[in-house]
Amino acid sequence: MTGPSIALQDVNLRLGRSVILHDVSFSVTAGTVHVLAGPNGGGKSSLIKTLLGQMPHSGSVKLEWPGQPGVIGYVPQALEFDRSLPLTVDDFMAAMTQRRPAFLGLSKRHRDAIDQALSQVGMQGKRSRRMGALSGGERQRVMLAQALVPAPSLLVLDEPMSALDEAGAQIFERLLANWRSVGITVFWVEHDLAAVTRLADHVTGLNRSVLFDGPPKRVLTADRLLELFSTRPLNAKPREEHPAVAAEAA
């Protein structure tokens, strides 16, 4: 299994009079863990929605698959639902991963994959628990599990570590290592820069426009982080461009 490469060129997004993304250009290498970092309100979640085809924009967003287009798994930043609903973990997995109505239970077609996904995130023993009774970290683990059914080639993660406790974070790190080993492309929004430095192959700094782009240990310097998390003119130019984007622009 090999994930796609991603190329964004001159992506612009406006909502009314507000500029959300301005001339965003960078690329994601197939089979790598690529992090998008930046301040709240800097356009990270909007860029994810643009990548998923949910936001109108100008510019180019291209996914280059090595063969036939594969499955995209998505973990949103938060799960909003009525916690009083009698919705169990199994019910939620059924609703998210199969066409068969959830009240009919898990289909034989998806049961093995769901078993494996819940085992991978350490939630196999809590399948009959109501989603509303789970802790925030446990719900986040279930959200990770649903993104693994069916098996994805591209994973898009919007701050997946935000609600995880230490045990959940360790599970996520093991999953990340496994995804990298089998060639899944991971596009990941994250605010924990220590985790980014330790776990990512590449990081793009975004505050409505791209401010830096490169290996985390090279680009996550004190000066650049100060620049990233401070007010920045919209016509700012990135200090570094990904080689693939620079070559295409030339």
C-alpha cells in the first residue's frame, strides 16, 4: 500500500471579505508524515477542508496516486454529538464505516476490519460503552479507529493528539510508525511542536500564507516560531519553498 503525493499551488480562499488562505504553495511527498503547524485562526482546518474538496477556492490542489485512487481516512478536530444518545462504540463504528443501518449491527463484511481497528487503538474492551460515557481521550481513539476502516492510503488528521492521555499518545505514536512503514501518506495538523519535531518527516508553517517549509529540526527555530505565531502581513513570502513546488513554479 502506497499513499499519494499532494501538490498545492497558489491556493487562495476567501470567506466574505476575510482572507483565509493566501497564495499557499507546498507539496507532500508520498508515504511521509507531513505536519501543518500554525496559530489558531491561521487557516489550518480550512486548508484541510480545501484538500478534502469541502471549501471553494482558487489555485490547484492535486493528489497523485501511484495507481488507482485509494481511500482517504479523516479524523476531525472534534466530534460534536448529543451525549445522551444511546450510541455505543460499535453503533458509531457501524454508522461511520458501512452502508448498512447501524441498528442492524456490524456487517460481516466490515466486522474483521472494525475488530482490528478498535484493537489497534486499545478500545476493543469498550465496544458496548456509550460514546457519551467515554472520556475525551477514549472518543479520540474511536475517531482514529473509524478512519482506519476501510484501510486508507491517505490519512488526514486534524489535531488528533489534542484529547489523548499519555497512554493514548503512545498508541498514536505506534500507529504513526506503522503507517509510515507501509507507505501511507499522513497529512497532520498539530500544535504540539515537541511531538512534531520527534515524529514528523516534514513540516509546513501556515499563518494564512506559508512562512516556512522543510524538515522539522531545520525549520522549527525560535525565530521562525516567533514569526509564525505573531501577526504577519498577508503578502509575506515564504522563506523556503519545497523543491518540488519551486521546480514546478519555474
